[in-house]
Amino acid sequence: MAQRWGITDPISTALPTPQDMQLDEQLTAELKARHNFESHEDTEKRKTALRHLQSVTEELVRQVGKRKNLPQSVVDAAGGRVATFGSYRLGVFGPGSDIDTLVVAPKHVTRDDFFAFFPALMEERSAPGTITELTPVPDAFVPIIKMEYVGISIDLIFVSLHRSSIPANLDMADSALLRGLDDTDMKCITGTRVTDEMLSLVPQAKTFRLCLRAIKLWAKQRGIYGNIAGFPGGVAWAILVARVCQLYPFATGSILVSKFFIIMDNWDWQGRSTNGGQVKPILLKHIENENILQARVWNPEINRSDRGHIFPIITPAYPSMCATHNVGYSTKHVILKEFTRGKAITTKIVQNMASWSELFEKHTFFTHDYKHYLMVVAATRNKEAHKLWEGTVQSKIRILTRGIEMYAADISVAHPYVKGFERVHQCKDENEVDQVLQGKLNHQIPETETKPVDERNDAKQAAAAEDGGENIKVKDSTIETNDQGVSTVYTTTFYVGLQLKPGAKRIDVTQASSDFKKACKDWPQYNDELNQVRVIHIKNVDLPSDVFEAGEAKPQPKLKKTKNGTGELTVSNQKRTFAETGLDDAHTNGTKQRISLDGAVAITPAG
């Protein structure tokens, strides 16, 4: 009987063929050509940085123990540990990847102690110039210190265990460590436990890592990587790959990529084979129920909210949770379409009829996929405050897309783009500010460039995007204006592609837009003099040029042939752009209106 990994027997235990090994070489070469692997020197630099963090952590534990007058014997034995998780722990990091780290301390070191003393201690014990960023965000959903040390981005989170000492070899998989932890502690420790458990459940770490590198690159290239936007994040993609590894335990990494798309494309994501239509979850092991801890575990039979998960990928470590609870019907549609595309291409690759580069071709979200888009413009008149507002608005985009799914009868898909675009403008008066809020770029500062926003780009922005920034305070709410009365306006624009149902004539997103804007304005730090948000309809031909990369073709308007007074054929484009109409949501006066496909009009009350 074949050895079982996971909850079922393997589909195949076939050993690799010479052709499989050749496909592996081709895949590895393609990944290297795309700079997916880090140099040995840079990897050694990461190891050195982690050793330094370990040293600082041990010193933190000692100093806090002395401050609290603990016996010297207790201080000497207290220890402390830095554990890693995410891409670094999984072994799939590349150039520029950050390191997700967990500082594990004994019970006498509290979270307040960590944020009070660690930053200064890190500065004190590091060589001058080695720390270029160190931003604590203690009031985030998951309290974090984001830092850059020797050119490496490091995210530090913290947990204090109910133990008097933390040895270097502490087994983080032990569920007994969870006793007495509060909700924040549980959020912090989960990443390390999930990553370690995942690695223990795959047959071969090497093939798992090659396949995961390929799938992560593919997902990013196709614009379907990012939990905040409603797509699977790094943990979810890793779980999917690990499950395929369990089903083909001896396959090479390249064959696993091919099998990945076959399995995922054929999975019953619609729940047709189950009672009640519940989608069968992706599991790496049977879900544990440790009653002694009384922690909430994913269980759709008991928990009503779990029944609403339409793309369930379940974390393997106790307490098991759904890593894809943010996936909605539109993003699920996009993911499934990409699975089908991936299967078609990898089938050809295995048959030597296509190359790996075809699988990793960039998405066509702006260039081809949609004719109609919504622009969500988040604007602030203060640079520091904008990071929080930008993250807050980003965290609410799912409310907009799900509202469209519920209320907009003529729209079949509302596809959010995974990143926003930051711009900086200067405006002489409120009329120019209003033009900026409509999406016009004629007041953008020429010497500034539009920057795509990654949800991990800034510590406070990332924290706000994760949980809406409910507890993070705005430290500076001053409106930035120069001596000539010119104000600086910071905007981040998010885009949602709209796919219309056959025969659709009008678009009504009023209810969805209203609910979304209300959710944004319910943010405790909202200031109507500082923060604004608009939802604007735009056609593909009117998309700003800076969302296209070099070599990408911007959609062009279709030219209409008409006869002039002499009977000669002339070519013209008679439709005005949304910006040219001069209409935006400031002109609706609170009345319900619709977007006509023959010309855009206002859709929501003014922001």
C-alpha cells in the first residue's frame, strides 16, 4: 500500500522520466531568466541579518527581566527566539523579498515592552547606516515593526508565551503553547505554525519549492495574487501547491505545475457534488479540534460565516482557518478562468508544443479584458495621513465589488485590480481639486511619477489595508498649502473592470457605490476636510497612460464612418469621454442615476 500524504491516497506514485527532468531544467532556466532566484551572497546576508535579530531579541529579554527585578538565574535562562515564516521559511524568496519574522519571548516580556524597547535597542546594537527604516505600528490589527536592515525588508511581529524561558529549539507546532494567548497573540503565532506544518506535510521540499515559485510568479503575472483585493495570498497558493505535491509525491516540480492546473481546473468549485452546494475545501490534513483550548476552528456545519466561503482553502495548523475568506464571486470567476488558461498552456508545454514563457505572460487587465471600468479615487491633502486613508479605502474595495455582485443586474463580473496607483497633484483652487477627484491628471506635478502601490509598500498603509485602520491614529491632519495658496493633493486610484451581461444597456452601481463610500466614511479617523473618495466610470479608451507599461498598447476608440453633406464617407469619434462631459458624482445632488452605455453620467452623491 502506497504511503499517504494528506487526507487521501496519491493519484500517482510514478517516478520522473528523462523528459520530466528536461522540463524541470527548462522551467528553472525560465525562472532564472526572470530573476526569481537570489544570489548566494544575498542569501548569506539574510542569514547574517537574522542572527543579528536573534542577538537583539535575547538582549531585549535580558534587559526587560532586569528592569522587572527578576532573579539573575531566571534572566540567564529566559532565552528568546526569532522564528521565520512566509516565503523565506518556505524557501521561495527572491531578490527584494522581505523576511517575515516572529519574535518569541517568555512571559515576563509583554507586547508593550517589545514596542517600548526593541526599536531603540535595535538602533543601539546596529552599525551606523545599516537601518534605513524602522516603523513601529503597535495599534495595527497585527501589531508590527517594519524595518529595513542592511538593505533587507523585515517585518517583525511579536508573541509572549506563558513560559519562563524560550529555548532556541522550541517546537512551535506544539498546540500547548497556545494556552492563555489572546486574539492578537493567536494572529501573530499562526503564520509560523502554518508554515512549519505545511513543510512537514509535503513529500519533497525541493519539488514543492520549484512548483511554488512557478505558481507564485504565474499568479502575480496574471494579477490574481493578493488577499486584500479578494484573491488568494501567499499562504493560500502554497497550500494549493502542497496539496498537489501530496497527490503526486514523486513528481518533478515542472510536472507538479502541470498537475496543479489539471487538479484546480477540475475541482468542484461550484459545490455541485455536495449536499447544500457547499464547496469542498482544500485540506492538507484532517481538521484538528483541540477542545482544551476552545479556539474557533473552521467548520461550515457549525459556523454560519464559514458556509459563505466560496473558495475554501484551509490552513493546516490548529486552529484551522480559511485562508481565502476574502474571495468573492467575481474574483473567483477570474481565478477559475486563469486555471483553465494555465491548464491549456501547460498541457502544450508537456507535449513540447509551448514554452514556459507563455504561462508567465502578463495579464491584459487594462489592455484587453474590459471596455468599462470604475476608478476609485482616494484623496488626501496631507502626505502622512494619505497612507492611512489609502489603505483604508483599499480595504473597502471588496464592499464595492460585492455590492455590484448583489445589486447591479447588468454586470456579471466586477474585477478589482490588485494594486492602486499613487499620484501627487498641485491645485490652485477647489475647482482644480474637484477635477483631480474626477480622475483628471492635468494637475499632476510633472516631476513626480505615478507609483503602483503594493499592499506591503508602507507599514501604516499595509496595516490599514489589512483591517481598515480602525485603531491607527492620524498624527498629522494639517492641510498642505504653500505661500501662494496652492494645495498639494495626494491620490491613490484603484480600478475595477466591469464585464457586462449579454444585451446589457445600462449600468446601475448606485447602491454598491453608496454602501462603499459610507463604509469608507465610517472610518473613525475620517475628516471630510482632509479625506475624500470618488467612484467614477471610465471607458478603456480613456484610461490614463500611466497604467500601461512600456510596450503595452492602449485601447483606441472605434472610429465611426458617416456620410457628410456631399455624400463622402468621413471617419469620426463622436462619443465624448467621461472627463469631457464635465459630469461626475458631484452633479447628482443625491439622486439615483445610472450610467448609460451611450455616455457616462454621475453614479453616486458627491464625495
